[in-house]
Amino acid sequence: MINNKKKYLSIIPARGGSKRLPRKNILPLAGKPLIGWSIEAALGCKSINKIVVSSDDKEILDVAESYKVNTLKRPEYLATDTATSFDAIKHATECNIGYEYIILLQPTSPLRTSKHIQEAILLLEEKQADAVISVCETEHSPLWANTLPEDNNMQGFLQDELLNARSQDLPTYYRLNGAIYICKTDKLLETKSFFLKENIYAYVMDTKSSADIDTEMDFELAEILINKLT
């Protein structure tokens, strides 16, 4: 059973600027703004006590307010290209004190659902963890990857024992998928990172639900997946 005495603050950070895909956080994806998918996922999670959308952009904040969630206008110093994600999270945390855990939900993960968030919280509670971060299997084994010199010479590109290896015989690797970050508030502020050095566990998600939108192609693929899954 989840301990409902825990206080969970969900922060959805959404900057107005995006160089590779302009205005991506409010672009319509399968009938709703991109950020709307994350807001609805948070609203559907019974353990989250409060949802805050943090942004430097009035249009994004207006969209968030239409979903009846709390909004937070970032000060100008957090709206620059040099401002870090942690700076925005710290600001939102300090404006909403008294929560034991922070849940970061990036708006670029539209296929992450309420069920995923709830399962990640349950894992946190069961493990009595200080942090949980979502991952998924890598699409390709990193053992088949390497750097290249300037002349693209592939001598020594792969280890000898991998030359005839089948993909199914290789160990399973996982990557961060950017969908869910949960951390104990005091640990987060102390270390300035969700990625703690101890008492941290992975919540494993399937690859389809791990779509992360950064480019126009990512956006188009996510829409195909949504239309196929719904």
C-alpha cells in the first residue's frame, strides 16, 4: 500500500523557447497541446498532491491554467539559455514548500501515463528509496557503438568477441528515457540532481511509452504511436 502521508509535488517545467522545434510545448499533438499530455497524466495520478507548471512563457501558462493546475511564472534570470533545469526546479520547489518528494514530469514525454507515474511512486515506497528514475531498454546495444577517428578508420571499432555475436546474446542495457524523475526534496536540493549516488532505483518503462520529443521527426513519430495505441 502507498503511504498517503507522503507529500508529492509534481513540477512540469516548460520553457517557451525551443531551437530545434519552435513552440514545441504547445504544439497540437493528436488533438491537444504537447504539455497537455503530461498535465493530464499528473492529474490522473492519485498520489500527487499538487501540480505546478513552471514557465517563462505566458501562452504556455495560459494553456496550463486551462487544465486547472497551478502555474508559476519564472523570473527573468531563469528564462535565459544559460539557466539550468535544476535552477527552474529549485525555484518551483522553494515556492511550494512542505513537500517530501518532488516529481519531475518533462512535457516532452507525452506517452508517459498516470499508470506509469503511480507505479514509479509505488516502487519508491516499496524500496523506501530516496529517488526513482524511469528508464527503458536501449534500442541498440552500446557494445556495437564506438567513436571514429577523423579518417573514419574502423580498425578496432568492435571488440573481437563481439564480431560474430548475435544481438539476443548480448546483455540488456538501459537508458534514461526522461519521462519520470522522483527525488526526496532535501536530497535533491542538497545534491542539485535527481541522480543520487545511493538509495536510487530504476523504474523500467516500455520503449513505445518512452518517446521523447526533441525534433519534428520525434513529434511525428509520437503522433503515429498515439494514434496506434488509442
